[in-house]
Amino acid sequence: MKIYKSNRKIYLRSICVFIILFVLCEPAYLSHTWLSIVFGLGKYVAIVAVLILYFINRKVTPYMICLMLLQSIIVVSTFLNEGDLYGSITLFIKFISIAMLTQMELQHSAKSYLKILINLFSILLFINFITILVYPDGLYTTTRVLSDSTSWIDPRYWFLGFKNGIGKYILATLCFKAVYDTLYVKKITSGFIFLSIISYWSLIMIWSATSLFTVGLFIIFILFAIPIIAKKNWKIFSMKSYLIITVALFLVIVIFQNSSIFYYLIENIFKKNAITFSGRTFIWNNAFKWIKASPLLGYGVQPVNTVIYMLGGNKHYSDCHNYFINTTFQGGIVALGFLLAIFIMCTKKLNSIRNTTASKIMGFCIFCFFVMFLTENTTNPILWILITLAYHLPEISGQNNSYK
């Protein structure tokens, strides 16, 4: 009877966590239906529940403090610059609550939580794959009206949103699956291979160049490099090395805007403009001009039309198309400093278990996100699930027997 009650509690907790994650990571398509009202109310309930449980039962980590300060700076900057205060507060609460939920569940039962993550996001990716097959030109459209009253319709949206955002779901989900297989199955399973095939097929059909490159790189790493690296202790495959490489790539691509070493890949494989990185250099240059004018705190979260005006007036210039620049644009060097502090904390944590396969997988996945962030921005909360998992990975790897 006690076993039955215990199993029932575990099952009910898993269902609750699944629902909370689903609500906080609301698929883009559902936000364009009447269900958006239900999800809106659900988010308030989920967030309040998570915050109460966290501050009652958990010690606030240095990582969590940095994340709260990072998002707080952006909210303050938004207020000072009379921007989209509601939007900035919404992102603040969403990111913080999902990171807190991840910490609580990892410390309660890492194995169960990873299962929930894999099940939830695998379902979402499969639904998204079906919508791409059935609606190759887009599941739904969005209409954007500019300040000069001109408008345009963008039809390239599917269940998980615009093509550039889908790759982030795929990359994180594949990482969750690879880490779970490594920790609890002790090998990469056929489930990872099947998920990789479905996911990469999706990216080929919608042709998101950056996602094709980074997700493809991660899949190759897991299937072909990990079996070799797991037996070696090569320092090149470490978070420290990845941070150095990312800084070097940032300097070459964003600061010096030299595309010569990537010319063949960009022009001939991905069919993009290598000279301007498909117009991104123009966006970056405009962003830098505004950042120089307000370097400390940036401009906060601004309405889309305001951002388009600030970055050059083109309808596609709705963000800085670079996560690091966009963070600085919104929160200045103060916000960027907290973001770098978070990545340095994760580097130290992963470095403490650098000889484990799980740390090598997690480190390389974060590196793939870094590469993605050189040409894309994100407001996807799945990023903070991944980063929180990386921060707590030593606890999971080092105390495997005490986690269910």
C-alpha cells in the first residue's frame, strides 16, 4: 500500500511538472489561438506555485542570483527608457521560474525530470514535424504593421514558430536525450538517432542555415566523436576552450566582419550572402551605434517598431540577430557582465567533472548554442532549462545513486 501511494505521488508530481513546463514553454502556434487565454492564466498559476515552492524549500544559488540580476537590469532599463515594461517583466518571470523549477526537480529526481523534458519536447518536435510535412509553406501567418502604416504578411510559421527558433528546441532536446542516455543507459540509444533524423529532416524542409549547421555539428559529435573522446582527456573539448573559440569567432565575424574563412560554406552550401551574413552586418553596425550612446544599461525591451527603426528600418530588423549584442542592446554592459558570469559559472561546474561523458556532451551543446547566438537572438525559455542543467550537472553525475 505504501509503495502504491509513493508511486502515485511520483506520477502526480510528474504530471504537474509536465503541465507547468508545457505552459511556460507555450508553442508559438497556440499563442495565436483562443488557447492563448488559457495559457495566459495557466502561466500566472504556474509561476506563483514555482516561486513559492522555491523560496520555501531551496537555497538561492549564485547562478540564480546572477540570472535574476541579469533580467532585473533589463526590466529597469525598459522602465527608464519607457519601453515594453509588461513584455520585459513577463520574460523576467518566465525565465526565472523555469530555471527555479529545473533546479528543484533536478535536486528532487534528476532522472524523472530529464524523462519529462525528453517526453514533452519530443512530442512538440514531432507535432512540429507533422505541421511542416502538411504545411510546407507555413502553418499560419503573421501580419506586422510598421509605424508608417505599411504592413506585410510572413507565412513561414509552424507549430513551434518561425524557422530560426525551431533549431533551439531541437538542439536542447537532443542534448537532454544524449545526457540521459549517457547517465542512465550508459550508451547512446536508437531513440536519439530517431529523434535526430526527424529533427534534421524538419530543418532541411524549412532550410534554417544556422540551425542546420549547429544541429548537424552536434549530431555528428554525439554519434562519431563522443565514442572516441569519452576514452580520451583532450583539453580542446572543454567549456574553457569553447569560450575562447566563441570569443575568437565573435571578433572575426561580428567585429572585423571577415567572412572569407566561411565563404564556401555560406555561399555554396547554405545559399546565403557571405559578405554581409545575409544583412546582419548592417544590423550589428547600427546596434553598436546605439550601444555606444547608452553603454551602461542599454534600452531595455522596446516595441518591435521602435527596434526596427533603431536598427535600420527594414521589416526584418526586429532584433540584433546576435544574442550577445541583443543582451547588451537591452541591458548594456551590466547585463552582458551578468550573462558572462553565468557562462563562467557553468564553465567551472562542467570543468569539475570534465572527464565525464555527460559534461563533454553538455559543454559541446552549449558551444553549439554559442555559435547559433553569433547570428541569432532568442527569447526561448528552453535555453535556461539547458543552462540550469549544466550548472547542476556535477550533482547529478557525482551522486547518480542518490537520484532516481
